[in-house]
Amino acid sequence: MEQSRPIKVLIAKPGLDGHDRGAKVVAMGLRDEGMEVIYSGLRQSPEKIVKAAIQEDVDVVGLSCLSGAHRYLFSEVVRMLKEEGMGDTMVIAGGIIPDGDIPMLKETGVSEIFGPGASIKNIAEYIRENNARLKSGR
Amino acid sequence: MKILSTEKIKEKKAAWEEKTLKPALEKFKMKESATKFYTPLDAEGFDFMENVGFPGQYPFTAGIYAVYPYAAGTRGGGSIQSAPGLRRAGRYSGYGTPEDTRDYYKHMAEMGAKMGPNLAMDLPTQCGYDSDNPLIRGEVGKVGVSIDTLRDFEVIYEAFQGDRNLDRIASNFTINGPANIIMSMYIALAEKRGIPIEKLKGTPQNDILKEFIARGTYIYPPKASLRMFRDSLAFFTKHLPGMNVTSIGGYHIREAGATREQDLAFSMAIGMVYLQCGVDAGLDIDDFAPKFTFNAFGGSMELFKEVAFQRAARRMWAKIVRDKFGSKKSRSQLLRQPGGAHIGRISTTKQRPLNNLTRSIVGAVASALSGASPNASPPFDEPLGLGWSLEAIQLSEDAGRILQYEAMLTEVMDPLAGSYYVEHLTDEIEEAVWKELEKINSMGGVVAAIENGYMEREIARSAYERQRRVEKCEDLVVGLNCFTGESEIDVAINGVVPHPYDPLKREEAEETQIANIKEVKRVRDSRTVSRLLQELKEAAGKEDVNLFPFFIECARAYTTEQEMCDVLREVFGEYEPPVNL
């Protein structure tokens, strides 16, 4: 598929969790993969994240949380994106996410979870191959 | 011992390279040797008294104490009962509501726990928000227990009475931004119980500067935060002689991505800022420096380098406190940590996670070889989710016991002292760290290096470099980027022992705690609270006023944590991190 512009990604830290190593590494990595990446910084509410996603018109939202609040926070982001008519925005996530929570998150609308050990290469490939928004030519 | 001259060794080395090494390299078609060898040439200028010295004596390279009582029992030197202490701090614990945490501690006491709590607090508490704040939904009681008011401490500490009353136990609090407020609640609790506050023992983390560069639970800008630090330092020094002031740096900076050298440099730089706070407050260095502790340094699988890191850290802190700050008492110069070297959470993998036990044992060996107990940390299931299984904890503790009682690893202090390699590494780390310290100094010190984003940026860059090395297989991680073929099998873990935290209670914690704080607000004297908050605000506006007495007054009246934090937010403002990626 022809790309007229780089894929735009918002990497965001929802909630109060301050463990941002993974989020920053993924942000830097996707940038080196040729994507346009915005990093939210810490302590973003789901509202703020969705607002930034709309404002920047991103193709992908990447969420990272290591505090155990992912069930609530990730679901809220997905729900609000849908509410705002951004339902085709790909939401991917990472952090310390127990395997048992993954089905629930996917059902909510999180496309994929990339936990500890995930490679940037795989994340980038996944984004390129599965992004509905890019495929629909928006 | 026969000592050859440097010239003679150089000569012999050249001959060895030509006659022995070179043919071997040719045989294996290697350009350079895969295995290095260190000689006295690599530790030139080594002076035993200056570089190492005796355990418990300056510069404390060999160890901060002359003897380590926990090492007893290894060779008939004592019974295990008298020296059970592989663990020097209670297990990091706490979840849900104060009631849930109280019940957990009661349960642990029934199982024989004797130590005070090492309290994990949830993120709203750590960031200065109350449970009923709609902005922090989903986080109450998650990574620790929720504390809103004195009431919550009253409930938790119902589990600590009688021979485990507040004057008998030491409490650890992982709290930074609002440390003074939380400590004031603890002090108010002691007062209510009629316990003289000078009998209180424990350690608040109270290391706010590292929060700006790793971990992220800051509230106020660095300068206001340092005023809060000064207040705790001055107040504890005067009124709470048994309370440590801070637990500095250590592994958090490393976990965030820092290299060994960055971690040590940033931690030492931050430690120096805190020491200066005490000096600026007009206190004698030897009155407060003994109340400084460090969080366990560690964070890689490279055993010898972690040993060298520990030795260099001890030596540097001693030099800083004695030579830069003029300390005269050796007690002030000790780099005290609750644990020693370890591999860090970042070395663990989610893939084939039982391998993390093997990994943590490498860290435990490094710990034993560098003057601490052989704690195998973290438990192997660390990357699988929050909260370790009891099985994983059992295996970790057993691993340490095996290293101590079967492998006899704690029999000798600093057994690698004098090794050309380890002395070389120790010097190398120290030299790099002094250089980095100079760099920080030249840009205006720690606060400047935080505000201009330098430290955060450098740490992120190091984290990214590590990731790239792993992806390019320059750094190998078993089961992650190598040995992942078809012939490898996964080893299943079946956790069958129920965890003492009740998952259902954890889920319900937020609603329950919101009801708790509402009830406190309903029954307390709100007019008193308003008046005290106004007084706090006025005092906060005067830089030289110590706010501790005001916080204690507020705590007694069941003022909430956020009410106090908000008043300070108005006066101090909130920290806005520099955006830099």
C-alpha cells in the first residue's frame, strides 16, 4: 500500500503510573521506524489522551501502564475514542498486563498487547499490517 | 609474596602475547581474544589501605561494618535462630483499603512475622490525591494501600500493638512527594497512642529528586520539593532520632534505563544536594548524615561489574561525606542499603519466566560477594503481574539460604578485594562517575540537570540503546532473543498456594475507600480543618518556616492528604516536566 504520509502514533501514559521506560523506548523506536510519534508524558487522563488523539489526528494510540489500573484506563480510552467517532484508531498497549486480562482488553477494542520483551520491529510491523485506518485510506 | 616490577610484568606480558596467546588466536582464527586476562598492570597504583581498607573503616570499600551478624551460622558460629536475618526490611506490602492491609498484616503476624510494615502506598496517595478524586479513578488500592487521612493509619496499625507497637517496630514508607504529610499522620498516630515521637523508628523513601528523573511521583517543582526535604531533615534530626531521613536513588534510576555509571552519578549528586540541605539549615553534618540511607543499588546480570559498583559506591559516598562535607564520624560515612546488589526487574523476562530464578541467583551471588546478604530478588514471577506468588517468594528466599548456608558465600568479607580485574573495574566506575558529577556540576547542579531535561533524556537514551542492542542480538537474553527455537520447551508454572491479598477486595477497594473518606469528612470538625489549612497556607508562603508542625496539626484534625497537598499546590505550583524525547 502506498503511503502518502508517515503513520502517526500517540504514545501515552494513562493514569498516575510513572514507569515510562517502555513508553519512551517504543516512542523512540517507532520514530526510527519512520513513523511520526507524539509522546504524551506522564499522568494523562483518558480524556486528555483522546483529546490529543483527535487534535493530532493520529492513526495509532499506544498505551502503557504498569500500575495494574490498565483494565479501567485502557477501556476508557477505547470507549471515548469510539464516542468521538475515532473508533477506527488502532489502540495497542503494553506494560505489566497479566495474561488473564488480555481477552477482556481485546474484547473492549484494544488490538494487541505488547508486553515485556516485545521488539520494536514487531510492533512496527503489526501497526503497518493491521491498521484499518491506513487501509481505508484516511 | 614476591612482587615483580611493572617493567618486568610488561616484558613478560609482551612475551606471553607473542609466544602463547598469538598462536592460540591463530589456531581459532580470532582477531582478538574472546577472554580477557587482567594483571597488576590493570590495577596500577593500587594501594590496599587507600583503595580498600578494612571492613568498617574508611573508605569502606570492603564493607561498611566490621562484622555482618547475619552471616553467622555458616560454620558453627551461631545458630540459625539467632541469625535468621537474610531480610533486613519487611516485605514490601499493602493493598486495597486500610482494612485489607490491616488484615493482611494480622494474617502475617499469625504466621510469625515480627517486623514492622514496609508500606506500599497506592499511586493516588503517592501523587497527593484523595480516593474520592474523580481524576484518579481506577487507581485506588492498586499498587499499594490507600491513605487519605489519619483514620487510615489508625486502621492499618491495629495490626501493630503490644510488643509490636510503634515504639518497638520500624516502619518503611515508600513515599516521596507527600512524604512529610504521610509522616505527619504517622506521628499523629503515635501521639494518639501516647508513644513519645522520639521513639519512632523507620525510613520514609523521601527521595524526591529521583522522582523527577525516574518513577515520576513528583508533585511540586524541584526547589519547593527541596524545601519539603529540608523540613523533614531538620524535623527528624531534632525530634525523631530513630527515623532515617531518606532512602536515596539506587535501583529506580537504573530500572528507568540508566547505565551503572549514570545511576551512581545521579544518586551521588542527589545525595550531595540533600546533604547540602542539612548544612544550609545550619545543622552539623554528623548530626544528620547517619540518617541517610540508599535504596539497593543494582540492575544487571554482569556479576563482577555489579560487585565493583557496590564497592565504588561505598567508597565514593565515604569520600563525599568525609572529604567534601567535613564529616568526622565514620557512622556518617556509611552507605547503608536495605539490600545489596541484584539483577533488577529489568533483567527478568516474561518468556520462560522460571529462568528469572536463575537470574536472580546471579544477583544474589553478586550481593554476597560485595558485602550484603544473598537476597535473590526479584521473585521469578515479577514480570507476570503485580504481586508475587508465595511459591516464587519461597524459592527466592530458599535461594538466598542455600547461598549462605550451603555455599558459604558470606564467610568472607569482600572476597574479590585485590583481584586485578575487580579493582580495575571499581576504579573505572568511580572515575567515570566523578567525571559525570563534574558534568552535572558544570550545568548548574542537579536541579538544573532536572529542569533542562538532561538527566531524563540521558536515561531514556540509555534505555533505548539497550533495547537496540537486544533487538540486534548484541546483548543476548536467553529465551527472548536467542535459544527460542522449536526444540526449546516452555516450563509451566502452576501457582496453587493462594496469595494473601484478596483479589475481590482489591476490586472493591476503590468504592469502599471512597465511602471511608466521605465518612471521615462527615464526622470531623470541618471548621477546624479549614482554619488549619489556612494556617498551613500562610506558613508555606514563608520559605524559612518548617511546615512539619502544621502538617501534624492538620493530620490530627483528619485533614485529608489532598487537602494539604492542594494548599501547597497553590503556593508552590506543580511540576511541569520538560518534554524531551
